[in-house]
Amino acid sequence: MAFTYHPPTRSECLVCNNLIQHDGHPLIENDKGKASSANVFPIHNWYNFVLGYSPEFPNHVLKREKISNSDLVIDPFMGSGTTLVCCKLQGIPSKGIDANDFMYEAARVKLNWNLDTNLLRRLRDDILETCSFIYNKFKWDDKYEAFAVQPMLRENDPNEKKSYSIYVQQNRPTMLESKYISDKPFAKAKIIHDAINIVINPSPEKEIFNLALTSILIPISNVRYGPGFGVVKPKEDVDVFQMFLSKVNRMITDLDALDGTQKCTPSETILGDTRHLSKYFNFNSASLMITSPPYPGDHEYTKHTRLELIFSGKATSKKEFQVIKRRLLQASTTNIYHDLNDSECVLDMASIRDITSSIQDRLIHDKATSGFERLYTKLVTEYFGGMYKCLEQCYMVLKPGGKIALLVSDSHAFKMVHIQTAEILKGIGCSLGYINPEIILWQLKTSTSHKYYLRENILLLSKPK
């Protein structure tokens, strides 16, 4: 049966119209809350996740709750480590967990500050020299000159060199198709990867260079986010070497600026499923949790790290991707499996039944029968069921009197049915025993698919003393 496109929006949203009448001023304006704004913050800019959040959020909560170095902060959905980096910069012990192998690795590397920057500079120069040596083995017809090219290599007979395309054929992973990253940018990135392996044995120093490389994969690729995953006109050539060098130099500069207290502040990262949080952290141990879980917006989080996972070898087959996806909270129709049962926790909640009924009514009205559309209601119940389990586990790990601050966005992803995520999670939290719920408007986000702002709220929940 041919797929028929059904528009995801309606001309208006009555919930939005009502909320507009009661909205106060958001705490963050002028795009300071966007994930991209993290690019101006040291350490945070080593790797920035498109679906992440600005350091403004954890810094606001840490200040509001008067957290000190005698407290422990945990991030149950740490992503690339934004909350943990904020804590470490302020001398506050922290721990975090994430289900995505690459995000866990990025956070872990971003939190290792006990590195000799003079050694990093020497290794950087050796890596660049090795890149130059490998680069000049091939014919390129390149508009970008390789940096630090050795004169003796320039004198080689070009006719004796093989085309760089052979190098691409030998090294390109099957899942990393040229539509995602063109041949020349890929070949140059692979040269850097090989040079790192030649110059450095497994070590923390090697990890920071690998992160520098993976952090530039999206800029050199044909992939763009808006915030959904998309492929644009192929970028046939990019000055990959200079971009890598700039990122490494930025990392070294950031490390040089740190003081001893910041470097010594403990932080810990864990790869795992937040729905089993108490397996990884002690009961009654955290004074505060600061996090931003996935939103019910139909974003597939492994797709947003597809290039990084494949290029780094952490997931190179559909089976390996599925292992990661099963650890993730269900927030996308491409992440739904027949044997999931998180929804059983919330099937009796009226707020969720109202949402799924509204979605189903609009599906029927639009005669929407595609495979993904048929999964909309299951996704919503699985998402909130998963969040029920996560909040239940967080309750166990929080100290009596401790709090959790969740940054969550409303959603219009499913037939323009307005999902007030913070309100529903507030109801789930109260059913689990949390008290004193508070919802604070953090920022208004523009949507790419309709004219309405999406409200991103901070939901605060407290565990009784």
C-alpha cells in the first residue's frame, strides 16, 4: 500500500491559545537556553549535542538550591555531560548515567581534566605530521592544501600515487554511506583517526584526540539537524585538518585555564539504563538531581549520534544499534518493539488516556494508517511509562528532602495534539510520593513545523524529609 502523507499539524491549538493567556515571562530569553549556546562555554564546547541544553539550566538550579561541595548531584540522563561539567567547574561532586555508548564516552572524556597540556601539544604536532605523511601518499586534486606537508613528499612522482578513493573504499564502514559524509571529508577524517592510532597508545590523551575528531564529524558531513535528522546537498570537500586542529587547540586552552580544585573534584559517568538507576547508585545518596530526559517529540536519539557511533566503531550494524535503542527511553516511533511493557505503569492515568484518545481521534479523522502513525499512541504510553519507572528509581536514590529538576518540553509531534509534558510528569511524580511540585517556564522554543511556541519548563519535585 502506498504511503500517503498526512500533515502533522492543525491550523490552531486550543491548549496553546489558553496557555498564552496565562504565560509569565520565561527565565531565559534571547536564545540563551538553546543547546547551541553551549558552544561559547569552555569544556562544554568540546562536544555539543543538538538535543542537549545550555549550561544556563544546571547553573540556575545549582544556584537556586544553594548546592555546595558537601552535596552530591546526579544526572539520570547525562547526555554529553553538561550538568556534570557545570558541577565540576564549581567544585561540586557529581555522577551521571546515559544509555548511549557515544554520549557516555563523550561525557567521560569531557570530565577528565588531569592531563599534561605540554604532552598534548607534542602529541598534536606528531599527529599532524603523521596526517601529512599519510595524506601525501594519495592523489587528491584538493583545493585545500595539507598543512605542514613535508617537502620531500612533494617531490614524489604523482603518477606513482594512488587515488584517495582507494583509501575510502578500503575504510568506509558499510552503514556510513556517502550521502551522510562525502568521500574526501571522510578520507581526511579517517587519516586523522589512523594517525591518532599510530602516534598514541590507549590512554586518556588518546581519548581526548578521538573526541576532538568525532566532535567535527557533523560539521564536515552532509547531515543537519533542525532538530530532526536530515541530509543536505553533499559537501564535497572541507578543510578537515584545520577544523580538527582548531578543536584540539581549544581543548588545550580550556585545560590550561582550570585550577587545581576543579581538576580534583570527583565526577563519575556510567553507561546504563535509567529505569534501573538504583543498581548503579546508592539509596538516599543524592542531594539533587538535574536532568533533561528525552521529550515525547519523536526524536530518535541514536539517529542523532549515528555518525559518531559508526565512525568510532561503537555501533556498526543494525543489531548493535538495537542494543543501544533498547536501553533508551522510548521517545521515537523507530524505537518501539513488540515486547515493551513500560506502558503498564500508566494505563490508568486519565491525563494520558485523554492524550492518546485525542491522537486516535485525529488519526481516524485523517484516515492516517501508515506504520509509524499507528504507533503514536503506543509511543506516548511507553514514554510516560518509562518516565514513571525512571522517577520511581530517582526517588530511591534521592536523599530525604532531596529534589529533582527536570527540563522538559511540551510536544505537538503527534497530529498536533498538545502534550503538556511537565504537567503529566508532575502527576506521575505525585503518585510516586514526591511533594511540593513546581513548574517554572524556562524558555519558549520555536517549532519548525507550526507557528506555535513550545514551552520548555523546569519541573521541580521533592522527596519528603
